[in-house]
Amino acid sequence: MKNHHSRRWLALLCAFTLLPLRQAGAQQTATQKRFELTIDSIMRGPDLVGYEPQGVRWSPDGQRVYFRWKRAGERRLKATDLYSVHRDGSGLRKYSEEEERLAPPANGDLSKDKKTTVYVAEGDIFLSDNIKNERRQITNTTDVESNPRWMSDQKSISFSRGGNLYVMSLEGAALVQLTDIRASGAGETPPALAGGGGFGGRGGQQRQGIGTDARAQRGTDSQEYLKKEEKVLLEAVRERATEREQQEERRKQREKRKPFSVPTGQNVFALSLSPDGRRVIATVTQPATGSKSTIVPNYITESAYTEDISSRSKVGDTQGRSRLAIIDVASGEVNWVEHGLRVAPTPAPTPAPAPSGAGGGQQTQGVEGRREVGQRERDVQLTNLQWSEDGKNALALGRAADNKDRWVMLIDPTTGKTRLLDQLHDDAWVGGPGSSTLGWLPGNKSSNDHGRAYFQSERDGFAHLYTISIDGGEAKQLTSGQFEVSDVRLSEDKKTFFFTSSEGSPHERHFYSMSVEGGARTRLTSMPGNNQATISPDEQMLAVVRSYSNKPPELYLTSLRPGSEAKQVTVSPTEEFPSYKWVDPPIITFKARDGALVPARIYKPARFQRGGPAVLFVHGAGYLQNVHRWWSSYYREYMFHHLLVERGYLVLDVDYRGSAGYGRDWRTGIYRYMGGKDLSDHVDAAKYLAAEHGVDPTRIGLYGGSYGGFITLMAMFTEPDVFAAGAALRPVTDWAHYNHGYTAGILNAPQADAEAYQRSSPIYHAQGLKGALLICHGMVDVNVHFQDTIRLVQRLIELRKENWELAAYPVEDHGFVQATSWADEYKRILKLFEDNLRLRPAKR
């Protein structure tokens, strides 16, 4: 009875004690901080919305999911921390630095029994025991080891060290060197690089390099005279020379493997051992000769002196080249992979497109269509090497230096000869999602099928999945329709494809499965938006990073069964973020002048007044999609659009010609004319807003960064009567000053197609400026250099233009980092629009 009363009093005491805490909690909930829609608040970036879960991977036993993440507002020296969660969604925990060091590695090669992973950390090789959660160091050297892989016996590993390939037994056997690659000398030299097919040249004296003996090389006539006289006069020299020659002869007799000498100036970039351990394919590279790298001055430094940042070369400059060498492990004999492609007779010049812009037509040629005899070797780079399981064959993708052809090639490792399995030709340039996809499917022994390759192609206008037998024949198309496939991977038993697809809507992404023979596709994710899935080792679960238009990316766990409910693991934004009613912007289409339906997201005030202002947002990157139902990479701009809407602006976000997600014709619509159809789509958008939504046609502005900044400049210079104000952020002003990889495919090389560059570069059209222009640029931008803006500024000064201003950001690269820089930039953009669009009619 006494105990009963004691418990009763204890319960009452606890209740009274907890009452103030509960009241405080209720008061805190009632007074929870609401989100304040200001530029300073928006531009907090990750400190507001958090960090997207990245590097998602399953533990080898499939019982946990590891990922990198950080909640909004967490202050850490590292950008993200390592987290894990149980398979059922419970047990979310953050790892300390020591725990992170012992966690299963993010990269490495997993043994067949999934018990052990071999990986590299800080240049040494380690083994991770995935059962005991322990790791063991295998090497401890001053050399850097890389690319460790399990051998077929699962008792030894291969790895690269010092430019050579080694095999190490884990059972105590001796370390074995598989290749003898030397920096230069009298070994094998590759054929001359004729149009990119090879390099090195025959003949000519090599400079002394690593692995050579200067005494064994012939010098000038005077040097040879002195060497000869030294032997005649001095017995000690004769004895040393004789001993050296005898040692060299014994070494040659003892060595079974012939050394492979890489010519001076060339480097071995990668080594790939065949599954049977008999051959190594070396990627040998030669840096660009005579090319010039740009310098970006850095004014804000710890030294207080201006320092130079080495950047990139410019489009059309000499490019580096690479070749594949097949080395026989036993003998050291080398065969160079010969693609056999020759330059076809020079075609008639491509006609210039109409002023509105035009994409080139596409055609697919037969696989033997460009092996013309008697022509010079074509400049082709071989990439994405894939060995067959038995090591008897290899696959590679060949890409022409002019970007207009892509080949799937079968390599015979015994000879280095290639056979073309598939060719894709595009009069514009080959690209699209999954353009580097390549892999093996097992053959059917009962039907003498020696294997199949799978790859992706835009042959029918959209990126789809294909297979082809290595024995020849036509490629088989496995997916088809007006949608795109990406991120293709094979199931463990190699009977099923898993991939991401836009089937159903170009504005969403879902995870699918399909038989390797094609046929019906099964959608495995059900949450609307973007679903980037990572499948568990037992292929029964999915870890999905999913976002929606107004919901930042979060990690979910779900069963592989279609329609399964997903469990949310992370909550990334601050508590104040969801207190604001973030809109799910409707997706609309409007008709362009050529009849195309252009997609856009619209942000419209609830009580929009006719005659009100409008702003067009131009996304960057050119080939990027921003009209979709998932969280935008331009999330700051997304929130800024809410601020504009509250001030009475109608905002339109356009997926103009050249954007991703809509197939090959949309992608290549800007060929030879950037600022053509991509700009006319925005002009047509402005007309649509005036006609359908009552926007005042004299109160329309636009803004965007990078490619968006470029379009803004082209709009302000070439369509000055359409756009009253524009903010060009980190803009390309002259495409001849941008990089080669992006620009050459779209505009060709400037020395070969000057018309395309001059038509597409804003600096040539600056005389047309009428409206108000704001230019913002980071001064240490190593992508679009600050020099682009400085050259345009000088041009505007010489043209005596006055209605423009420049804001420079001394510590910012292409993507801003400092919240203060973001805030300053967008306050200036808002002021530009308020002064020229909202408060009074634009001046003409």
C-alpha cells in the first residue's frame, strides 16, 4: 500500500515537473518561426534547404544504406557527413571521422562472395572485411597504388603502380610484375598520328628519358670520337664497358618479357587487365602540342599578391590524343589497336541555316561506310573499354574528333584489329543521355552466339537501348517511343536491365526494369517527381533520392515491387522552410513560330492585373532541363520567382530549343546558331504572355546565368524592342573564347566556321542595345572567364552605350559560394526589374 502511494506521488510530481516543459513546447510550436521571403533569406542556400543525400550505396550484405548528407544549418568544416540507415528505415545515424574511416568504402572492387572489398586510400591498398567491419592494409609504400581489382581466382589482386601493372597474392606468394612499361627508349613505338589515329612517329632520335642508359645511345660525331678514344687510352674504362655489355646481354637473355617503351612526351593513362590475365590494354595519351592555356588572375589571396590560376585552352586549339596498346603479359609484345577508319571524300559545304536557327539532319550509315581505301586515317578516339568475361574480346566506343560519328567497335586482343558493330552519324553532333553506355551481354552457346553488346543511340530521335551480336547483323532496338532512357545497369544474373526513364512524361523520371530481350517494361517507383534509385545487392529493395517541384531531395527506402510504399529517411530543410506555401508551378506549352510546342513553367500572381510586368528566366548549360516536376538545381531562382510574384510579376521559365529531355531534334536545334531558335523561343514566349495573359509587352525582362546569361545578352542586343531589361550573369560573350569540348560540337571549330561563331556571339551584336542591362560575373571564374565580360565592357564603351552596369565578385568562381555574393547579385537584379519594369513603363 505504501509503494502504491509512493508511485502515485511520484507520478504527480513528474506531471507537475513536465507541465512547464509541455507548455513551453506548445508555446514554441505556436510561435514557430515562419519563413520570411526576402533575398537575404532565400540566398542562404543549403543553410535553408539542406544538402541533397549523395553517394548513396548499399552495404555489401544489403542490410544498411550509406550516404553523405547534412541538414540545413549544421555548421561543419566538411560539406557533408557520412550517415547510414537500416534496411527497414530505422537507425539513422551520423558517423564520426574515426567511424567513417572504418565504414565500407565508397569505391573499390567487391569479391564475388561479397565478403571483402579491395580499395585504395591515400595511395595504398586496403582490404575491407564486410562481415567483421574491419580493414587491413595491404601495401605501405611511397609509390601510389591505384585501380585494385580481384583476379578470377579471388585469391589475388591486380593493381597499378608507377605506370605498370602488378599481381599480388593474398596468400603470401611473390609480387609479380605483369608489364614492363618504360618512359622512353628503343622499345615499341606507336605509328605516326595521322589525323589522330596514332602518334609518336617513326625514326628520329629520342631524348633521354626514364629507363634509358645514355652510354648505350649514340651521340654526336664528336661525342662518339671521345668515347672511342677513352676506351683506347684507359683500361679501366674498357673493363667497365665490357662488364656493362656482358650484364646487359645476360639481362636480355634472362628477360622473357619485352619492354614497352613509351615515347618521350607521351604517358600511360590507364591499364586494364583482361579477365584471363593474359593481356593488358594500355591507354597511351599525348598532350596537345602547341596549345595555350588561359590564365585567370586571382586578386583576393592569402599572400596579398595577385596569383594566377591556370585554366583551359580555347575552342579550336590543338587537342590531346590517345591510343590503345595491347600488351601480351607473357612476351611483352605490343599490338596497337587500329580502328581502320579513313577520311571520306570531302562533302559539299553545309548550307547556312535560316536566321531563326536550324538543326542539322541526321542519318545513320552502314558500319563499313567510312573505311575508304587510300584516304588518310580519321581522327578517332577510343573510349569506354569493356572486356568480355573470357577475355577473348573487348568492346570500345569510337568517337570522331568532329563529333559527327560514333562507332561501337569489337577489338581482337590478339591482333589489335577492330570490327565495326554499329555506327551513328549526326549532321549536327552525336550526343544525348546515355551516349557513353556500353556493356556485354552473355551469348547463347547452344546457338553459337558468342556474345552481345548493349549500347544507347538516338537513331530514331530519342535515346534508346539497343543490343547487337558480336557475330554481326543488325542492332535490335529494345526500347522505343518519345521518351529517353539513361543510367542503364544489368541485374546480377544478367537477365534484366534496370534503368531510369522519362516514359509517361518528359517532366518526371522513374526507375524501370525490362528483360534483356526487350518487351514489357515495369515501372518500379511510384512517387511523382524525380526518382534516382540505387538497387540493393539482393535486388529486393531500392534506396531512392526523390524530389518534387516544391520539395527538396530526400532519401527514401522502398521495396522493388511496383506500387510499394516508400519510407522517408531524411528531412533536410530548416523547420521554417515548410511554413511558406511553395507553389507547384503549372507546366504549360505555347506555340513557337515554327509550330513547335515549347514547354514552360509559369508563376502567376493570383490577382495578376492586365498590363502588368513579366520576367523570363533562362536556365544555363544549354543542354539542361528545368521544366519538370522535381526540385530544381536553380532552387534559389525558384524561390526568387515567388518574391517576384508577390510583387506582381508574372514569371515564365522556358525549356527552349537545345534543352535536355525532349529528344535529338530539340537537342540539336541550335546547331551552328546559338541565339537562333533558343532565343526566338523566348521572343515567342514574350508574345504569348502578352496575348494570353495580358502582360504589357513594354514591361518584359529576362535574366539567367552562363548560357542563360548568353541568351540574355543576345536578347538585349538583337531583340531590343521585345525586352526592356535584362540581367546577364557570368555570360559567354564570344564563343571563340569558350572551351573545346562543349563548343566544337555545336558550332564546329572557329577557324573552320567563322560565320557560325560571329552569328552566335553577343559581342558582335552589342550595337543593338537599347534597354537596361546588368552584367554580373565572378572574377575567378575558370569556366566562363571574367575576360569574356571585360571584352564586352570595352566593346560597350567603344560603342558609347550608357544604359548598362557591371557588378564584379572578386572571390567567386562560376557557381557562387558566398551567401553575401548571392544576395548582392539578386538585390541588383530585383532593383533592375523594379526600376525598369514595375514602377514605370520602360523607356524606348
